[in-house]
Amino acid sequence: MAPNLDRRKSRVPGLSLIWLLALFIWALPAAWAEKTAADYYVKSMPGAPKGPLLKMHAGHVEVNHEHNGNLFFWHFANRHIANRPRTVIWLNGGPGCSSEDGALMEIGPYRVREGGKLEYNDGSWDEFANLLFVDNPVGTGFSYVNTDSYLHELQEMADQFITFLEKWFALFPDYANDDLYIAGESYAGQHIPYISRAIMDRNNKSGSEDKWNLKGILIGNGWISPAHQYQAYVSFAYAEGLVQGGTDDGNRLDRALTDCNNELAKPGAADRININVCENVLSEFLEVTRSGGQCYNMYDVRLRDTYPACGMNWPPDLNQVTNYLRQKDVTDALHINSDKRTGWSECSGSVSSNFRAQKSKASITLIPQLLNDDLPILLFSGAKDMICNHLGTEDLISTMKWGDGTGMETSAGVYAPKRDWYFEGEAAGIWQEARNLTYVLFYNSSHMVPFDYPRRTRDMLDRFMGVDIASIGGKPVDSQIDGEKAHSETSVGGHPNSTVAQEESKDKLHQAELNAYYKSGEAALLVVILIAVAFGFWVWRGRRRQRKTQENDLGAYAPVNGKHRDVEAQDFDERELQNLSNGSGKKRFEDPDDMHGERYDIGSDSDDDDDDQASGRGKEAGA
């Protein structure tokens, strides 16, 4: 009678193999889950000019796991290091308008031209500073979040931005000790002071080695103090000759302003950020000046636009930028997550309609304390902007109290002079400084000053940061205030060298990439080794049990040459074991929990965003 061999025991190794391979597939994503700087490295940019590609990183950083909140960033390394390393974070406004406006139409190294071609921006801010553009808050631009989880208040936004910075500096620790500046425009006049306050509070709680070196903030045409700036709509319209006082149009504006002032007189109203009655003042201006289907461009009153857009079709680069950022090869280059289901749009109506900041106080309540805490602040304005016009900014400065004075006082009753600023032989504007606050007025400029004058704003930035080119050479730019050279010497473009520091930076990047790849390989190898060991143990144990079973069932079954033959050993010789243990399986699998989907879309803005942009402060508190 043939021996009754128990085949079930002999199949244990095979079943274990399936189980272990499943474990292997499950474990591999964990080995790669933690991203490194190399994962964000931008290897190429479609349409980039010939020559070496600028050093860039881009992608998403998760700031809220529960609600799939991810902020998108685009980082450009400085082209030269002057006397010290610096990083400038740039934010656009809205709320809900993308900082890619700043990257591709204002201060970034590239401008987009016909056919998706990029050309260098003469005067970009990356000459002596690293630039970090962030689409903030979640849902803006390339950033995304579940559609039921948009933010509503400024402190929420600031806390989430701190989370972003902590994760970002963990990814890019080489920048953690840079001098840090935060810049932006329009509604970012609310965001930037709140983020700055959050950074300073964090520094007060952190250890000495974990503090961020916040050195200053710059706000262009900022929405800072609505109580002052709503009222400036009428005074600006009169000063620019857009409406004549005493006329029917002027009387309509005056009545709208009276209604606004009545609302502002109510308790607590002066600290509010959005007051619907006061929003009517600007709407009334656009209506009374409407003619032939045209209205003033509220971002540059020298221009007109179709009604009711009134500036929403501006600036002229917008269509080209939109088309470029929706190209598949561009989104691939920038590492846009597949969870971002909608194409890039300049402004999100969904973000704007949710971010009403009804419980937040206007940032004018924070700025005096920031100044008292020795944080330098620069406010600048384009003279032809209506929506956040310079008269409102000058008015809020004149009534603000900090230190030992009010407004631009240098001592009691003595005010800092408004000095004439000339740049490259042309009248550029007015420069005024007092007690840690700098105010710059740009002549003949719009709401987006860097769009009009990138070289002038770069000179302003370098003066503010104290850039000194003595250590690297270059021809000093011709910039004078009241006929004198402005502070330390700097230059805008045209440097003959790339500096040793830049070359060292390239070497560091290359080494970081290698380390990242080694780290990923080592983690995968460790998983493979553990599986091989576990598999070998299961095979050995299965054979051992099988021998015992055979011995029990066969009784006097005679051994061959004194050894029992292992019936299943032929199925797994040494080479086949090695091949199994070296199997692949590096493909990431989706989390099973995610297969059921969310009740809400992840980061999908509605298609009617363009229709909603008029809510809030439009393009950027405008823009």
C-alpha cells in the first residue's frame, strides 16, 4: 500500500509565500512614503530658455491629513549669494488667488510668452534670494483640500502655514537658517502679518536651534485696514479726476460712503475685514463710471475693461500663464498630485466665498506690535491702483501708533520726509522711513507693481534686505534717493560670476539626491532580506514537519543510504529560493481605505469659480 503522505503540510511553504509576498507589497509603500528633497526636484521645464536650467523644486506638502489638505509650493534657488543667504516667501491675495501669479507674472525668474515659451524676467527677485511661492490657503491654485474643508479664518490659515513651514524646512534643512522674509500683495496684507505673528510666537516657544530667522515683511498694495481703505475709494476717485465732486455721480458715491461710515461707527466694525455695505462704494464707482459697456480697470485706472469684469481680464499675460500651467508636461514637471483634479485657475471662487474671516480682526491690529518687536516692515503701493489704493495705505499709516510715535514721526511732531527716488535716471517714486517702517510709492504703476517694474521692485527688495555685492562683484545699479546712493550697493542682473557658493549648492543637491536614492534602496533591500529569512524559516519548518509525518506514516519504510528523502525538496532548490527572495513588487498600491472614495471631492474647485470671483475682494483683494 502506498504511503499516505499528508499533502496539506507540504503546501505550507507555498501558502506562506503568497502571504509573505502580500506583506512585501504592503510594506514597500511605507519604505517610500516619506518624501525627500529629491522627490521634488524639477528636472526640466517645458519652454525654458536654452542653457542650464535654474535650480527648482516643486510639489505638494500635506498640512491636514484628515481633510486631504495640501499646499503647493514652487521654490527657486538664488542665482548668487551676496553677503548672507536669504529666502523670500511670496503670497498673492484674493483670498484664493494663486501665487503662480507672482512666479510667472511678477517677481519670478520666468515670464510666459506665446506658445508656452519661457523667457527670463529682467529684475526677478531670485538674484540674491531663494524664492518660495506658496498657493495659500488650501484650495488655491495647485493646492487642494476636500470641498467641505475650506478655511474660514485667518488664525486657521496661519496655523496651517506653520505646519507647512515645519515640514518644508524638514525637507530642505539647508534653508532653515536663512534670513527669512515674507512678501506679497493685496489680501496677503492680511495673511502676512498673521503668519509673521505665528512665526514669532513659535520662536518664543522653540529651542534656540529651532527658531526661524524672520527678518522682515513686504506688502504691496495690501488690504490691511478696511476702515481706512474703504473710505479712500471716493477720495482716490476725486484725486484722479475719475469722478467730479458735486455731480450726480459724485453724489451717488458720497451717499454710498455715508452708508459705509454709518456701518463702521458700530461697535467692533472698525476691526472687521469684510463689510458688505462698504463694498458697495467700489461697486457704485464702477457703475457710475460705466460707459458703452466699458468700465475702469480697478487694478489700473489708466486702463478700461469690459463691464462687469472691470479688471478681471487683466493683466495681459494671464491667458498665456493659464494655458501654460494647464499643460500636462508642465504639471508633470511640477509634480502635481493626481488628487488635484481640476486644472489651474488664477483665483478660486470656492476659497473666496468660504474664507470670509468674520471672526478675525484686521491685520492693522497686529502690525504695531510687530514693529514694536523690532520686525522691519515695508509697505509699497502702485499709484494707479484703485482697489487697494495708496491714499488708503497712507491714511492707515498716518493713524497707526507704535513705539514712541504715530505714523511716520521721527520724534514728537516731526515727520520723516518723503524723499524722491530715482532709478536709472527716471523718477521712480517716493521713499519714506521711520522707526522700522518703510513706505515706497511707485509712480505710474498698478496693483501688481512687480508686473510693471520688476527691476525697480528688485532694487527696493535688495535695499530692504541690506544686500551688499562687494563680495561678489557686479556693476552697481543707478538708484538714488534725494540724489544720494541708496544704502549699500547692489545691482539688478548682469553678474559676471556664478560664485563658488552656487557651485557648492549644486554639489549639495547632487549629494542629497544620491543619499535619497541610497536611502530608498536600503529600505527596500531590508524588506527583501526580512522576507527571504522568513520564507526560509517557513520552508525549513514545513520540511521538518513533513519528515516527522512521513516517519510516523511509513513506520518501517526503509531509508535510502541512511537518509529519508524529502519529497518536496525538489520543488525549492537553492537557486529558485534566491530568485523568489529577489522578486520585485515596488509598485505602490492604493490604500484600501481609499477605494471607497470620499463623500466630497479632493481639491476640486467648481467650474463656476469664474462666476464667483466677484465675491470677497475679487481677483486679489484683489489680485
